[in-house]
Amino acid sequence: MSNLKDKSKICPYYQKPCLLEKCLAYSGETCLIIPLGRLERETTTKVPVILKTKSIKELAEKLADYYLEKYPDGENYRYTDTSLFWSNRIGVKEIYNLPSDIQEKIQDVERLAEDITEDRKIPEELKSQKPEKIAENMVKWAEKNFDITRYVYFRKYWGSKGLPESYYFSDRYRPKAEKCELLAEQKLEEIREKRKKEKKEKEKQQALAEIDNIIKWLKEKRLVKLSKANLKLYFSEIGMKVSPTNRQNVYIRVNEILKQEK
């Protein structure tokens, strides 16, 4: 505990002159909450000239440089211990002993520095283009680099633009990035469905094109009717994969033709 002498002492907790008995943290001659000796010294830490003369933006640019020196890939800078920057680059040893307005300035600098650092790493495409256009680019990229019948991990797209795949977007960019990914996935799903339909139609036409060959095959085996087992055997012999639906269509057509030939 610290015994108070006079009102000229500056409280390092409130950054104001000591109120003595008027303070709720004061009882008799003792401060109840401030650590030993804390009130015995005024908070007179010298404020470096650069911290007083440089603007918040100028200091934030310097801090952003520092972030990217430590993390060139632009990841994890949010978890950097900034005390080394303030002590080694700016000359501040004890931030908590600085005047409150300077401490607030430092907080503003750190907040702005995070934004500046992210702006330097975020692809220009995400900053300037509309989500719909970016989604188109993502779809083209996915078709070129992946089997789109499977799930496409769009983090790899941002990785191709210079961001780590594990990069965590801030609130300023996350909604737009997520919208781009959602639009791209919706477009890919449309493409998948279209390709499935085209594949089914192609298979159907290929299966129907075998009708004459099937009839010839039956006659060679002296069969007057096509059974489902024989049809399955035929397609197996020629190495053609046909869905049950398309096999059924061929089965009906062939037997109709055979019936008409009787």
C-alpha cells in the first residue's frame, strides 16, 4: 500500500491528480487498490517526439510495415506483441505510464495498422470488383484446376491470389468473400446438374442406338424374346455402362419390335 503525501501526486490508474480522501480507493492514509509505491511516483514517462508529431495514419503505416516484416505472408499479424514495436521503433518503454490521450492515440494507431496491413494483402480483385464478377472468375478457375463434380475448396482460390489458405478475413472483407464463394458454388451446382442431364441423355441415345445390334445378337442366339438378364449380359459384353432406367427403355423397345416382326 502507498501512503499519500499531497494532492500533487498523479494517479497512474486514473491519470488525474490524487483526490486523497475524496477517492473511493482511499482509506485513511492508504490507497486501497494501487500497488505499492505506484502513487509515490508521478507518471512522467517522456513522450517521444515522433509519437507527438506524427499523425495516427503515419504511425499506423510504420506499424503495418513492422507487421509485414514479421509476417510477410500477411497472416497472424493480429496476434503480434506490439510492445516491441513501440519500445524499439518509437522509444516508448512503459505505455501505461503515458498520458491518457497518448495511450488512446496508440490504440487508434494499432486499430488502423491492422486495417492497413489487411488492405496491403487483400487481392485488388476483392477490393474493387463486384461479387458476381469475382464468382465468375472463381468458377473458371475451379473448372480449370479441379474436378468440379466434387466439392471445391475456394480457400485455394484466395491462395492463388497471394493469401494464405488459412487467412482469416476481417469483418470488412469477410461478408463479400463469403458472398463470392456462395455465388460461385451455386453456379458450379448449376453446371453439375446440367452435365448430369447431358450425361444421362447421351447414355440414353447410345443405349437406344444399340437396338439393331441387340436384335441381331438375339437372332444369333436364336432367342425370340429379350429378357432383362440377357439385356444386362449384352451391355456387359460390349462394355457399356447403362443405367437401370435406360436399360428398361431399351428392353421395352426391343420387345415391341420383336413382337411386330412375328
